[in-house]
Amino acid sequence: MNAPSRITTLIVDDEPLARKTVRRLLATDPQIEIVGECGDGWSALKALQELKPQLVYLDIRMPGLSGISVLDRILPRDRPSVIFATAYDEFAVRAFELLAIDYLLKPFTDDRFLQSLARAKSQATAPDLATVAQEIDALIARFGAGPAANTAPAAAAKPVPPAPFLLKTGHDRLLLNPQEIRWIEGQSDYARVHLPKGSVLVRRTLTSLAAQLAGNFVRIHKSTIVNLDYVTRIRARTSGDWVVELNDGTQVRASRNHRQRLKERLG
């Protein structure tokens, strides 16, 4: 009799200890082949697109890009079977139960994990994943998929992405997708817009840009706007300011005068 085929599996959790625990438990199943680990939503999205695993252990709440947001950026036909994990929110747990999607409420026992794994394996090897895909679509529709899409009723409405707009750079006009902007640095009557590949100096004040950019953009300093999609860590300083770190390692300052707005936006 032929041995069952291996199920390629990706581990996604922002906590190293949690990833270690999941790796240990997955290693007890000879059918599981771990193909990678990720500590944030953006690297998880890249790994899912490149590795195309059949199964993913997916933490829901992560800095920058939530687990729900990651799935929303994957075409339904390419979505793997999922073991969801959450440490928060009774509302979310109830939603998972209603949708018949399995989840793990942290902290979980070994037995509970293995029970969830057995169910996810049956989905990963099923010939027709249409039902699973429909349930994930329903989950995305219920929670929304913004960068900080958590597990709260207020997150149910899915935000509309901001439309591209024109910015003047010297004698040229640049058509820019706001979702590509990491952060913006005010420089008098100009602003330096930082993108995934380099930056551009545009003839706009930071105040005018702040008025135009909504959604995930928040002003954290009189000279700085950040896109919350790219924020991975916030650290307090003895001065009362905060240091906001982006997923490429960039660190920018959040002043005391603006940090309350940041707190409100992050919930």
C-alpha cells in the first residue's frame, strides 16, 4: 500500500516560542513536511505565494498585517488549508464555530493542537476545497482585512483601499498607489515619500498629504506620517516619545503630542 503523500506546511506566528511549539507538535506527524516559518504577515504572504504550501498554521493577530489580511491577498484557488490561532476575543471564536473553521485558542494543549491538525489535514488532502474556500471568504468578509484586522465586531466592514493619485516631482507627475507608501517625511514645503524601493521628493506639504491619505496612514510626529501596514514594533523611550519600527528596520519617532492618535488607531 502506498504511503500517504506529504503535506507541505508553513508556520506563521510572530512569537518565536509559539513557532517552536508548533514545529515540535507538527514533527510528531510523519505526513507533515514543514517548508518554512514566518514571523510577520508580509513575509507570510511572500512565502505563501512562492512556496504554495498545502497547509498553514496561521496566527491571526500580528504586527503590520494580520492573518486574515494575509489570506485576503491570496487568490481563493491558491489558499491552503488553515489552522487558525488566536489569543483574543470571544467574538472571533464564536465566528469560527459558526463557520465550521477550526481554530486554536491560545494557550492550547498538545491534544487540542493535534485534534485541529487532523481536521486541517483532511481539508488539505480533500479533492474539492471549494467549501473551505467559501468559509474563508466568509471569515474575511466578517472581520475585514485591514493591516490591524483583529477579531472585533468593529472590524467587520472591509476598508476600501485608497485610490492612486498624482504627485508632482520636479517637472514630472508621479501616479502613486498609496498602499506602496511606507512612511512620509516632511521637509518644509516638500515631502519625501518612502517606498519599497527608494524614495521620492514631492512638492507637497505634509499637512496636505495627511488630509488626503486616510485608511492606514497616521501622523505620529509633526514631520512624519506612517502607513500602519508596515509597522511591526513600537517601543517607549524614557523621554516619553515612542520609537516606531517598520518591517524593513526603519525607525521613526512618535512624539508625545501625537502618540495618543497612534494608540487610538491601533486599538
